[in-house]
Amino acid sequence: MSDLTQQIAEFLEQLIEHRHLPVSLWPQDAGSHEQYGLRCVDGSIVLGADLEVLEASAVQANLSATVADWLQQLDVYRALGSTNAYLMDRAQQGSVDGWICLADLQIQGRGRRGRRWMSPFAQNLAMSLGITVGASPATLGGLSLAVGLAAVDCLDSMGVRNVQLKWPNDLLLAGGKLGGILLELVSAAKVQVVIGIGLNLELSEVVRGEVDQVVADLSSHGYRVSRNVLAGKLASSIVDYVRQFERGGFAPMREAYEAHHAFQGRPCRIVSGHDEVIGVVVGVSETGALILETGTGRRSFVSGDVSLREAN
Amino acid sequence: MDLRKIKKLIELVEESGISELEVKSGDEAIRIARPLAGGVARRVPEQEVGPAPAQATATDSASVVRAPMAGTFYQALEPGAEPFVRLGQRVEVGNVLCIIESMKMMNEITAQTPGTVAAIDVANGEAVASEQVLFRLS
């Protein structure tokens, strides 16, 4: 853990204890406290009344029996660089199977290809889990979509309806980005992966202003969920879907995926590497590739950024 | 792909003297590789005077790095960053060579043997097939 992360973590521990702290105690090197969703009133950083911080025991109490058995270690940090980076580092020293890591605040939350993922203090869920997957590395792309479906399923069971997926696994609510998922393969030989998920529970205006895309959070759509309950249930759902994926691959989930796919049947643009292709989304293949009907026939894609094509 | 087509491709590989050929059309893909030493007779260069160029021997002992999955090939951690490795660079076991992204699954490809990067067979941002050759280390 870096010095700065340590300083922020200590500040947050104090803040949780005292509910408010002089803004002068905020570590200056971390930049503005506002970008981490912290509010300042009359020279003090104030903790919101309904703010819920993560507690390992509370997360654990919400794990399914199978996942509680599978669990080897559960780490909860007030502040961390990134939960995915944390587990990827640990994986250099040994197995991370059964390891869950959560952080109330991420300093360097990671998105795809170096993109930043904002995770303000206790207003977002940042969770990573390490898991060994009994599947061949060549088929693992489909797992990425399976994890997206696991999140949709879990949110639905908690009363959050109408969450949609944007291929491969962005979570959308009313067209805005509610969450993102990033998988990193630790080793192709052992087929161990680190699955990271970030979900917006509540976004302040300042944080919204820093994001260059349309975002969504649960609270502005009237959903109030406990972060600890969500963490436990989400981890359980993800592990459950990984096990289903081990048994039958992505193919049995294809129909459910397409039913939740926000861009199904719609004209889209995909930027994949140097390629930019326009077409209508036909669906996904049995391995999870995106299939587009283009002017020159059907084409499938295993990576890229998809966006809706505005009608001219 | 019918048998005649495959036979034609094998002939093509034999005639050309290349060690490997991969053809992809639609959903079908075929790779034809032939052993470099033993078994099949190798074409010996006509003029074997003086020391052979470094590259010719390099391919002999080359260790080939292949894509474990289909995806997009990235030479750097993020756009604008320095590439993990350059041509001619020395790498040790465990050094990251590139990233293959498949449906937001990021896979860092590391060197399994020490060596020097003798060839980078794919351009940054290009799509690769599973098992496609990415690097040759000598």
C-alpha cells in the first residue's frame, strides 16, 4: 500500500469514528477531497448520515453457503489503489482462488485499457475476486459476459429491475452506465482470473462532472441497497455463474444474455483495434462474440467498443 | 474447407519453404506447420560461405509465443504508453510481452523462456486468432 493510500485510509478511519474532521487533515497530495465524494461543510469534512461503510463480517453474512465454503480470504480496505491490482499483485506470490477484496474508496480504479474508474468513498461498490476456472483459456472470453449476467441476475433479485448489458459486460440503467466489469487472467496455465466489478450506488455532482460519459446510479432511480448485502450477494452470484460456465460454457446463457442486451437488434458502431465497423446487432455467438449484420455480411467481434449509431 | 483445398495448401507450404501457414476463411481456420529439423528435408541456402546471418540461425532455435485466445493484440498497457517489448530486446521468464484482450478479459502474455525478441508478428491493435504466432524469441 502506498503512503498516500495509507494516509487516506487513516483519515477515513478517523472520519468514521468522529463523523466529521477538519478539512486541513485531508492529505493534500491526494488532490481535492471532492473527487472522492467527500463533502465539506464549514471547514469540516462531514460523513453523510446514511453512509454505510463495508464490514467484512457483514459481507460474509450475505454469502451463499457454497461461496462461504469456497472463501479463503476476505479483505476490506477503507482505501486502496485498485482492488483488481491488489489481487493481481497477490497472485504473483501464490494462488488467489477464493480471495475477495473490497475497498470503500479506490485511488486508481481501473477500467479497460488504462481508463480511470471513479470510486468515491462509500458511494460505489468496488470488489474483486480471484477464482480458478475449470475451462480452457481459449473459451474464457465468454466468462466475461457470464459475469455481466451474474450481476444483472443479482440486482434483479434485490429488486433492481431493468438493468441491461452493453456488450461485452457494461451494466446500464436507463441508458446510463451503472457499472463495469474487468477480468484479468492471472495465468493461462492455471486458468486463474481476477474479476473486478464497480457499481455506482450514489454519485455526487462533482463525481458526475468528472466522468466523460452518461452515468447512472441506483439512488437516483429510487433504489436504496445496502453495500454490504450487495457485496455478499454479488460475490455469490458471480461464483455461481462461474461454476455454471465451467459446466456448460457460455452457450446455455446466450438466450438470457440477448434478452438483457441493450443493443439487441439495433444499429451500432464497433471500434475494434484499428477497425471501425457499422452494422445491426444480430446477437452474440455461443462463445460470446458480438455478431453484427454489416453491408458485407455477418461479422463477429471478440473485442471492441460498441456504441449506438444515431439515426441520421 | 474440402480435402482438395487442404492438399493444395500443404503443397503451397512445401513449395514455398516457409515453416508455417495459417488460413482463415469465415468460420474455418487451418494451420499447416512442418518441422524445421529432421523429418522433412530442408532447403539449404545455395551460398553458405562465411558466417550465416544472425537471423537465419535465430529462427532455428526460436521459441514461438502464441495467442492463448482470440482477441485484440496490444503492445502497451494503455494507449500512448511505452510498448512492453521492442524488437531486439532481451526478455527474461515472466516478462510481459503483450496483452490480448478478449471481451474485456485482459490477458498479459509473459515470456516462458528467456531470449531476445527476434520478431513481432502482429501489429498493435490487430485482431489475432487463438494459437496465432505473436512473437519469436531467439
